Amino acid sequence: MEEFKFIQSITPKYYRQPSIVKGIGDDAAIIRHQQVDTIMTMDTMVESVHFSEKTTTPYHIGYRALAANISDIAAMGGTATAYLVSIVIPERWTDDQIQEIYRGMMALAQTFHMDLIGGDTVSGTALTLSITVIGAVQKDKARYRSQAKKGDVVFVTGTLGDSACGLHILLQEKDSEHYQYFVDRHQQPMPRIAFVEACQGIKRMALNDVSDGIANEANEIAAASKLLLEIDYNKIPMQDKLNDFSEQQRINWALSGGEDFELIGTISEEEWDILEKAAKHTNTPVTKIGTVKDRTSKNGTAWIYHDNQYKRLEKSGYTHLKG
Amino acid sequence: MEEFKFIQSITPKYYRQPSIVKGIGDDAAIIRHQQVDTIMTMDTMVESVHFSEKTTTPYHIGYRALAANISDIAAMGGTATAYLVSIVIPERWTDDQIQEIYRGMMALAQTFHMDLIGGDTVSGTALTLSITVIGAVQKDKARYRSQAKKGDVVFVTGTLGDSACGLHILLQEKDSEHYQYFVDRHQQPMPRIAFVEACQGIKRMALNDVSDGIANEANEIAAASKLLLEIDYNKIPMQDKLNDFSEQQRINWALSGGEDFELIGTISEEEWDILEKAAKHTNTPVTKIGTVKDRTSKNGTAWIYHDNQYKRLEKSGYTHLKG
């Protein structure tokens, strides 16, 4: 498709967000955020590195790439409002496939009333999707990883390990009876924007999204807050359906599978009630999985209780818990 | 280099812009623009498509990629404040080369007091640089392509064709006596931010940056404003040094060479004085090259006067003026 026509085909007919002063069609886009701060995040996914045509349809490539960015906005406590897309298109990709990538993004964008406001289209040898997502958050209500405090509850939303299990099924067990559930969780994760919005009344909360696995993200919160995160392996919420797989697989997927785009956070016991109400209101499962402690020699790291002993939870998770 | 160390190496020690609430190091960056609108633009450059190691050092790859984005902010009438960088790194690129790309960006960013606030680093087979630049502009002071009016003067900044000539010299005439001047103009273009800032007092101005060649950008202004842009070829400012090259080369480079990152704009005769003062104040050459007209049958297109006749100036420029 000729570039001009292509851009026309992806240009919104109207903008959902009143903050969009100028969308696609000039040298740049213009946004007017009056009383709120602007959040900005950018991620890149490359064919054969971050996804394969074997496991991901063009629609889901677009959907997941945008979901990953929206999840970062949620992890900052914000609402996603707009996005820019730069795409590198190899010759062997058809117009239909490229349109499908955009349809996947647009479907998810519609859920959150987000607008496509710009980007770039270039040719190249590997399909590469770079997405910038813009969000809004009330002043001084951003949720940083550094905001954990001693005595906080550590919690996660949803269940962990589903996305990694879905990828496993796509690659090795296509006849699994749980195919649809886990593959959907892998291909169409739903960022926790609604829950985060409902949490606006909470004074303080550390937050991170589960993109690499909670082993990694728990360590990130511990490091940023200069405290110790203790997690009880037996409290980590997992789908019952995961019991059909081996203990080793479950550990691996739940701790370091990643891409669940759930949230891990910490909050004071006093505010837990507000969080539970927000969770109920938005139909979001939340589970207490640990505690924030202050132990000079261990601050900055995460630990896990498993098989009757505490072990250091390395960022990579898995290898240190097996056997 | 390990990713964490790499990110540390590019993380600013402090942020120059007071609007940066949170830079690199959490799930996303946060910006607080109080009384101004936020401009956003995103561009991608791919190895072998947009640049070649033959003509561009890693330093200049970074510099030019960022310059192209800053130029888009200038063309909206704004000031560039921050940027996010996603880079796809093939194995054969060394750490030093990657650091050089960032050094090129950082040198230019320093000129404009811009901060690096985020991005992504992934592996892949072709070096790909996606940059998102954020800018600020006073409310309702954005300069759109659609703001040309009948009777306006058409002007450009600087001289045109230099960058294309520089590329030609790098590829075919490395012994040219003008090597340094033109190659510098190709490798280190300077976006016209200072000039645009000095123009804030101007009530109305249509603006576009010369990234593809003025043949293209004049047509974009004509189309967006639904008017006719008439340009006099003999008034187009060109370096005297360009006279050492053929007429055909000059036409080609000046009209459709592109990447000069100069500005083409239109402004009323009444405000021309203010523009001239801004130009003088910022040491920016400006030249009147044409007029905006209202001719129902030709509106939306650009025309050029050359060799005693008016011809339609196609977006591609060159081919229609030769011979």
C-alpha cells in the first residue's frame, strides 16, 4: 500500500480524548494536560526476538505490544490516553497483515478510549514495532517502585504464570485441554488500568507491572525502596488449571515467566481495606503474598519462603528454587 | 555490555528540565507541563535504509536521528524538552559504537537542554533507532501547516540542498574542495529551534520543516491550507559553493534533496518585520521565495516559476523541472 493511503487508513476519524489538540497529520501531535501530569513510556518488539509468527497472529502482535506499554502506564498509577506507533515493515509482510497489527492495537485502544496520534512507517528487513504510550496521572499520585515502606503488605493482582503457560502450550502442547484459557492469557493480556484508577484514593502504594516475572519485579521494588521484600511461595496466586503441569514448570512460569501484565505492589496494612474495595469494584483478584522488612544486610533484595526455608529470590527466579 | 550497566551509562545524573518529574528508572517517565501544551513526535531510522556506515559514523547516526525529531518540534513552533530512545542492537555492533550513537544524541540534546527520560534496548538483526521527542508550546501558539492565508509571503530559513550535496560528496566526490562544509551540513544539521522561539510574538504562521525537500513540504502546506503556493525558483537560497555542481544537481538537491532541516513557512506581509527581527536576533537567514494565492482550480497544490514558465511543482520536485 502506498504510504499516504496507509496513513489515511490508520488515521482516526475523530479523537476520543479531549486532551488531543492535534493528532495525526502535521509535523507532530499536541496534547493539553491541564491539571494532571503526563506519563510517557516506549517499548520495542522485534520479529523473531519478541514474537514469532508461529505463536502470534499479526492481530495479537499489535495487541500485545500495545498492552505491554499500557501496563507500564498502569504500573505508574495512571490512565493511558494516546499512543504513537513506529513500524518497520519488511517486503514479505502483506498489507493485510500490517492492517491486522493495527486492528489488534485499535481494539485494545478502544477499550481504554485511547487515540493513535502519530508515528512513522519505514521499510526494513525485520518487522519491528515501537510504541510510545502517553498517560495521565493526578499530580503527585504516581506510584513509584521506591514507595514501599517497612511493614507494608506485598500483593499481586490476578494469577501468575498463565502467559508463560500459554506460550508453552502454543509451542509444545497444542492439544492441551486448557488451550483456550492459557493461550488467551498469553495473546490478549488485559492491563490493570481499571483497578489502578479505582485505587486513586490510596495515599501511598509502590507498584510495578509483571512483565519479566515477579522474581524480577519484587527485586526492583526492593532495590528502589532500599528494603527487603519477603514473599511466601505458597501464597502466590496460580490458576488451578496449572496443577496439570509439573511443580518445576509452575515455579518457573509463576516466578519468572513474565508477560502476565498483572501488578505487584506494596501498601500499608491501614490502606489495605481501600485496596480491597477497589479490587472488588473492578472485579480484580488481589492476593497478599508477603511483607516488606527492614534488614540492613538484606535491604535491596527479595527473598522467598519455599519448602520450609527462606532463600534469596534472584531476579531470574526459577533456577534457584528448583531441586 | 550487560543491559543494566548500559542503562546506567546512559542515565542522566541530573535533569535539566524542571518539568521532568520522573526520568529513567521506573515503569515510565513523568512530565509536568503546567501552562503549555505538550508536543510529541516519533521517528525511526533503520540501518541500510536511512543511513549507511559508509557515510555516517555512529555519532552522526545518533545526532541526525535526534535532529530530525527536534526539527519536527520546531516545525510545530515549539521547544524540544525531552526524548525517549528505543534501539535495536545487532550483535556485530560493538559497545563503543552504541555508546557513540548515544554520545551523538547527547551532544545535540545538551545544545537544547533536553533530557533523555526513557526508552528500550532490544536485540535484533538491523540497527534501528526509534526516537520520541517531547516539546512544549504556548497554548494556541502551535504552527500548523493549515495556517497559510491568501496573500502570505512564503519563506525558507537557511540554504537548501546542502545536505543532499553533502551526501553526494560522501558517496562520489570525497576529494571535493567543499567537503567539510557540505558534509557537516549533512551529518550535523541544526534544527531551527532558536528561530522558532524568537518568533513567539508572531500571531499566525504556517510552518513545516524541510525533511523531504521543499517540493514536498510546499505541497503539504498548500494541501493543508487548501490554497496555492507559488514559488520562484530563482529566489530559493542556495550556497554559492553549489555553483560548482551542475544545474540539474542543484535543482534536484534544493527542491527534493531534503534533510536540510530548514523551515518553510508562510506569514502575512504585516508580520514580516517581526519575523525579520527574530531572524536577525537568532542569526537565521530568511528568504522570501513566493506567495500564497487562492485559485480554486489549483488550490491544494504548489507551483514553481522557472525558465520563464509556471509549472506544477510535484511532491517529488526534480523530475518535472529537468530538461
